[in-house]
Amino acid sequence: MTLTYTHLPPGVEPPKRDIKQRLREWDDSSPYHKNRPLRGPRGGDTLRLLNRPRTFRNVPEITGITVHSMVKKALDDTGYLAVAGIVVQSITGVRVEVHKAKKSVAPFGLRAGRAVSVKAQFQGELAWRFMSNLVEVVMPRIKEYQGVKGTSGDSSGNITFGFTEEQVSLFPEIEGLPPTSASPLWRRQCAKIETVNYDMYPPKMIPGLHVTVHTSATNDNDARKLLQAIGVPFYGKIRD
């Protein structure tokens, strides 16, 4: 309102303006004004909406997923890092990347050049298969699972949440259960026998991990609504 307000003292006639001339000219008060295009109109009678109304044409979508696991015990035993890489690669279906510490941090026991974490990035059908396993298999099996914290997000449409070591062991690829995309016949056959895959993944060496869901939304509110529609629960104070 302050920017669009115009005030003229009594007895002063408003300047006559050409309606067709919407763009403003430069006053040539500076040598840098020469050969420059006309400036845009100042102010306006209407205020633009901060967020466009949501329609079927601009619904946000999942653009990718990042699964990251920080293995502190790998500083003393590299076997923990190997198990973490196999676990992340099994539940995501893509080859993992190993990251090394760039600097030495004495309080945390980090030494430069030592491998301490693994990461996997994927999109498309693999991302939807991973979300299907989370919503239909893993999250319902977690006892007293509240959901994702309402303050999670980076204000750019990316939501991050984590799983503990016990919760990671509930993934169908780790426990030996058939994935959600399996045929009904395979599911009935696997239901008759109790398959456990803990020999490949020792329970004491299974790591926790963080999941970051990247969306095309420009704010956390739209990204949160997208995940809620898929089936991801949220709890606590909601921060937009």
C-alpha cells in the first residue's frame, strides 16, 4: 500500500502521462544510461499472489531420493563400512558412493582421508519403489512410530528423516521378505517359511541411515502435503 500510494498537494495538477507509454525512460543523469532499454513501470494497482493456486498442472512431484549413512565405528573397523554399503545398496538398488573425511576432528575421532560414510542417489522408478517399501512395509511395522517430524525440511521442498539400526532391519531386502512389487504367488510361498537374511547382514553391524526426499516444490508445506498424500505421517509442530 505504501508503494502504490500517491499524494498531491492541493492545487497541484497530476502530470499528464501517455497511457500507451508504460515503460519509463532514463533521465540521462549518468553516462551509464545511454543505450539502455526502457525501465519497467513503477508500482501497480494489483498485488501478486505469493503462491500460485494449486491445480493439476503444477502439482509437485518427487525428483529424487538420497540415502546417506554415517558409520562412526568404521574408524576402528572397516567391516562396519562394508556392511553399511551392502545394506544401502540392497535397499536402494543402486551402487553406493563412499565418502572420506576432508579434515581431522579430534573430539569426534575423525582423521582426514578415512572413509566414514556411504551415500546412494536415485530417481524415477527406483525412487517410487523405495517410497512404496517405506510406506507399505517399513513404517507400519515400526512399533509406536509417530512419523516424520513436522519441522523437517530445508525451506526448498526437500524433506529429511532418519531410521535407527532396529528400524533399518525391517526393510524387506534386509529381513529377506519379498518386495512390494513381488507377485502374489511369491508372497504366499514366502509367507509359509520364515526367511531371515541376517547371515549376510549381522544385526550388530546394521547401520542407521538418513533419507532425503527431493521434490519439485518450492516450499516445505507443498512437499509435506505431497508426502502426506503418498502415506508418510507427520507429527509435532508444523513449520512452513
